Amino acid sequence: MAATNPGGADLRAQLLLEASRVIASKLDLGELLRTVLELASKVVGSERVSLFLLDEKTQCLYFDVALGLGPEVSSLRFPVGQGIAGTVARDRQAAIINDVRSDPRWSSKADAKTGFVTRSILAVPMIHQDRLLGVIEAINKKEGSFDDADVAGLASLSSQAGVALENARLFSAVREERAMLDAMFSRMTDGAILSDAKGAIIIANDAARKLLSIGSERDTLEKALSGMTLKPSLDGLLSGASGELEAEREKPTKLVLAGTSTSIALSRPGGTGDARAGHFWVFRNVTEDRRKESLKRTFLSLMSHKLKTPLASITGYAEILASDPPEALSPTDRKALDAILRQGRKLSTLVSKLLNFTTLEDEAFAFKAGPLKVADAVGDAVSSLHEWLQENGASVRVEVGGHQVLADRYLLTEVFKNLIENAAKFDAKPTKEISVTSRIEDGVVHIAVRDQGPGIPPEDQEQVFSQFHQIEESFTGQMEGAGLGLAYVKKVVERLSGKVLLESALGEGTTVTVALPIPP
């Protein structure tokens, strides 16, 4: 062991103190590692210093930084347990080899690649929270031989470097994730805002800033949404966990925004303490969509009204002519008259459905909902469809008991008419059996309309409630109608605070269940 050198000990202590300060200030990983090796070389007085980092997946050590050595060593890898560095990593114990050629663990690979001559090595493990990070090697003591004091100094530096290395890695990972998040956030076409629990805006992407004119002077959602009607209210959204929202402004130009608010947990500044509440808001501009919907409703309503008068004349006069004695018309004329009357009635029914649907889509449309027996609405529907059901070979079995729901009689009757029509229309069999049953579950009346038809393919089950959607003719063999039946059913039931459920299996039929609240 070398003699104690008080002056050298003081210098080493000063270097370690300086190293502690410098290392703690580095967060860039590459800069940190170079700094560690430069300080290590000074602390132990070596010609070169190398840092091996551990690849945890392969359990191999690789050169990350080799101060004073060329890039040739970067491809060298040493399994844990092999060589001097590998043994130090395995045993987690420092090693002094003042004559490497007398140690069988030493490999000359690095010297062969770089032309450097290694004489002595001091190797210490880099450990953080009982986790091996790598090995630091000091090569060739400039004066004398490596001793225990060098081991203590390099071990102290290695311990500090381990803490700093993990911090730098975490910082680098956070920075990369933040960069990815910023890139995704900024490229979103929808407006996105992150706020705290009180509505103070923490961050907003470019789309949100443009939609809501958010600037440095508008740092809260209340200011950003000023002049807009918000449903539900901002206070309600901030106090709730999550939900859908809509904001509308009339002046200076019409603007309608639709979106969602989601409650999230935010870390506190500095990463200390419990998480605080926050909200993530996503807006999209639906002004043009709403304008088109309004135009469509207006057009359908206008056309429906305009068609009703001429259709009434056509079907009315056709009925008068059809009431004449059979001998009054030739067979050809009779056939043509029957076709006019039949198709006129179909068109009248379609126009009525269009008119009903456009009326129902108007949010201002009000109807009276009161206690109603399910049997009354189902009975009205079956009675009005009696002739049509006979013509189509369909029979309806009704078992609904005396259950009551909170509904409008006319609208609920139309709901069951649409469901029964659909059940018969899309069944290609000559005889069609339809059942209507009811039950009470959890304070809700469930009325199920079941058919024995071909069923609905899984990919169509979500779409059948969309406007003007019909399953392909090649599947059902039927295309009569406009695809408004189930869309109308869904719209009415939701306006009655209920739900529509669909169960279907190919070849086994379909059941559409209307769930409505019981009257208080």
C-alpha cells in the first residue's frame, strides 16, 4: 500500500467536493458522462478513464465514453463476469491491477484497436439504489501505483455519478416524451386545452388558440369562452369528472364548438406532494356541420309539406276511381289505377315519415309526456298496420301486461309501428312471426320487439340507427323505405329519456328493446 500523502488527500477532497457541485448541475447525459470521466482522471491521477454502461437486456458492458481513446472501442462488448470490468460488475467490488499482463482476466482487444498501451487499471462499479449501472475504469496511474485512497476517491465519485446518471436519464426520457407530446399536441386539428381545476389555462395548442382567440391576456377558460353559451355550464364541467360540451356564439360570426372535458391528475410543480386535479378539453368546430344539418332539415320539411297536397289529390282521386264498378274500367286501366293507388299510398307514408322525423329533430319541438299504458301504444300500432301486415304475411303476438311508461302516445305508437314494420319488411320468409313483450327491471320498463328474420351483420349493428342507413339489398332482399325507421325510434326514445338496445345474430333474428322510465 502506498504511503499516506496529506497534501494529496486534501487535493482529492477538494476535487471530490468540486465534482459533487459540477455533476449535480449537469442534466445533459452526454455532457454529464464526459464531465465524470474528466473528474475521475483528476481524482486518481490517471492517463485515461473509460466508462462501461450495462445493457440490462443482454447483461453486457459496452464502452459509452472512453476519455482519451478513439471511437474504435465503441463496438467492444464484455459479458458480465468476463474480463476485469465484467468481474467487477458481477462481484460489485472494486479491483486494483497494477500489472495487467499478470492478470488472466485482462484482454488486449482495446489496446489492439487503439494502439494504446495499458499498464495498470483501477475499476469500480457504478451502483445506484442497489442497481448496477456500469463500471468506471482508470487506466495507467501517472505517478506510482493505484492504492486504496484511489479506490475510495473513485468509488465516491462513482456513487455521485450514479445518482446524476439516473437523474439525467430520467430528465432525457421526460424531455423526449414532452417533445413527442408537444408534436402531437401541436398537430391536432381539434383544439386542445389543459387547465387546472379552476379553469386556468396551463397549455393550449394552436388550433385552440385560433378557435378561442387565446393569448397572453386570456389565461382562463372563462375569458376564452366569454360571449359564448356553454352547455352544460363551465362551473358544472369543472366540478364534474368528464362529459360532453357545446359552446355557441352568434356574433360577430356564427361559431359552434362541440367537444369533451376529461378530468385528469396533474403533478405539482417540482414533482412534490399529491397530484392536483385538472381538466383536458378538446374542441372541434362544427359550425358548418350544424349549418348543413339545418339546411337538410329545412329542405326535407319543405319538400314534405309541398308533396303532401299533390299526393293527397292523387291518392284521393285514385280511390274515387277505384270505387267505380269493375265493368267501368278495362283490365289494363284497372291494373294501372291499382298501381297508382298503391304507390301513392307508399309515397304518402314516406312523406309523413320524413315530416315526422324533421319535426322531431327540431329541438324546439315540444310534446306532452305522461303516464301511458304500453298496451295502448302497441295496440294502436298493430291496429294501424293490420292491413299491411296481412298483405305481407306477418302476425304479431303481444304480451305486454299492464306496464306503464312516461311517454307521448302518438310518438310511442310511431316507434312501435316502425319497429314492427322493420321486423316484417326485412324478413324474406312468406310467413313472418313477430312478438312484442315487456318486463320491468331496475325501475325501467323494457319493451322488446323480436323477429325471426335473417339478423343483422355485426358491422351494421351500430349503423342501423343512423339516418338513411339500410342494410344492403343483397343481404336482406328488401329495400323499401328510406332508412329512417330506427333513426326515428332512437330519436323519440332518447327524447323520452330512454334507451334503445339491439341484439342480433345472423340467421337467428333480431330483438330491439325500448327501455323507458316508469311514471313517478
